[in-house]
Amino acid sequence: MRVLVTGGAGFIGSEYVRGLLSGRYGFGEPTGVTVLDKLTYSGNQANLAPVAADPRLRLVVGDVCDAALVDAVMPGHDLVVHFAAETHVDRSIVAAAPFVSTNVVGTQVLLDAALRHGVERFVQVSTDEVYGSIDHGAWTEDQPLAPSSPYSAAKAGADLLALAYHRTHGLPVVVTRGSNTYGPYQFPEKLIPLFVTNLLDGRPVPLYGDGGNVRDWLHVTDHCAGIALAAHRGRPGRVYHLGGGTELTNKELTGRLLEACGAGWEMVVNVPDRKGHDRRYALDTTRARRELGFAPRVGLSEGLAATVAWYRDHRDWWEPLRARDREATAAPGVPATAGPAPATSARTAALP
């Protein structure tokens, strides 16, 4: 089996690639894995360093919106796992165009190529944010989509396109929607790595609003195990929820991170709430448990401790990223939450 992983140098995508090449998912090891990644600010070739010497791995640097490139890369692959996306809500509020381009148009380009070249399975990796906010209970997979941010609206559009290609063309598409994911190799703009790296540097952390927004937390290894299950056991045309089953308010999570980093509440700065900030997310994972055998294995206490330890021990990974992002956002005309301009040329990269 040959697998094409888009966004495979990013946080969740690189974890999936490392697990895939190690045979961790129990479905047999692939004969080849191609990573297609634009290597924008959050895509990092160093994320693939642990498997860089594997001869089955090939990294192609390029854009999923580049139809000619995608058409050249797609042939011969049996499975496509589509992680590539712009994902940071704050950035989408400042500048929505890259989110629409990558998340919607890029997905359409991939779907067309997958259909043209007879791909056997296409996994669209998505998010719980497409549903908007829920006050009580948990969403099932038939819940209408009601995204609140340009990011989540673009992901919802991509999901609907993928499912439409199944209904219209019979393309064997499976959609996964995961809850808030954390773990090693996550770019330090998201809540957990941002707070941890700030605290390790003795810098304050920003807490939105009253800190009462509720999220369900899922360790990245569990998320990728669920994606692998959906790729091999999921029914085409189905959506599967992958949740961690542990809900915390942002304030509760902040308290845990402060304790893990040996800091006190004096390090917390309350900041105005994000525009359109959803109050609570919650996924009903019954379908994934029954049809896929999905069950998270990493408890939140264990996972957070391991994550904090990883960032403490890997300053060489995150300090250059922080410095590069600060330099880029200091450039004239670059919004405070935007990343550096990505390279647009496609190439096959030598892995480190």
C-alpha cells in the first residue's frame, strides 16, 4: 500500500507519518509514504527527522492548490490522508483568504486528482469546530454544520465537498472530526504549546475572556490512531468523531499547565475574548467506538505531563520557530497573527 499524506510535516500529520512508518497502527506497514507539504510557518521538515532515513519516505514540497503538481504526485497511491490546512482561528480572523484557498480549493484539487487516478480511499481530516458551539450534551455526526470562524467555515466547506464527491462520483471518502489535539511537535501558537513555552521562558500567558470556554482534549497519538482506524475500517461516505472524553475550561487547563511548569497565577494575563469565540465543543464518539473500535488510551494528566516534558527537553525545536515567527510578524504590513510568506515552488526535498 502506498499512502499520500498531505500536510505530513505539520503537527498531527507528522505524528501520523511517524506512526505509519513504524507499523504502530496494526494494519501492515506501507510500501511507500509520500508527504506533500508546503512547509509554511507551521510545517516543519524537522518533524520528520525521526523517520527521515526510512527509504519508503519521500517529501514533496508544494501546494495542494497546485493542480499540476497534485496530478503528478497522485498516481500510484492507494490511500490519501488529507491533513493539509490552515488551522489557526486567530489568523483566519485577520486574513481569511489563505484559509479558503488551502482548505477549500486545495481539497477540491486533491479530490479531483484522487478521482482521476482511482484512489481506493480518501480520508478528510477535519475538526469539531465545524459545528459551532453547543451548550449541553454532545454532537452526533448528523448535526448540521454551523461554523463560527473563517477557519471552521473553510473546513466545513472542505468536508461538504469531500462528501459530495462520494455521493456524486462514488469516491470512497471518509471524514474524521477530531477534538482539540495536543502533544509534541505542535507549533507554539496554539494554547498548550504557547502557554508551556511562555512559562518555560518566564513569560506571562494570555487567557481569553473569563476562561470559561470548554474544550475536549485528545492526545495526538490517539487522534492519529483513530484516523488510521477510519482509513482502514471506516465506511465510505461516513463521518467519524474522534474525541478525548476529557472536558476542561480554559481556566482549568491553565491551572494544570501552571502547576506542571512550576508557575503561579501571577503569570496569567486576562485579555479580551476572541471574536465569535465558541463557548463549548463536545463530540459523541459512539459511532467511532462501535464501527472502528476507537478508544483513547492517553489520559489527560499523563499526556499533559509528557507534553510539558517534551517542550522542556526540546528547546532546540521550538526556540527557532518562535524567533522566526516573531521576526516575520515584525515585518511591515504583516498582521500580528500572520506567519511568514511561504515558498511557492514545488520540489522533492532531501530529508534531514
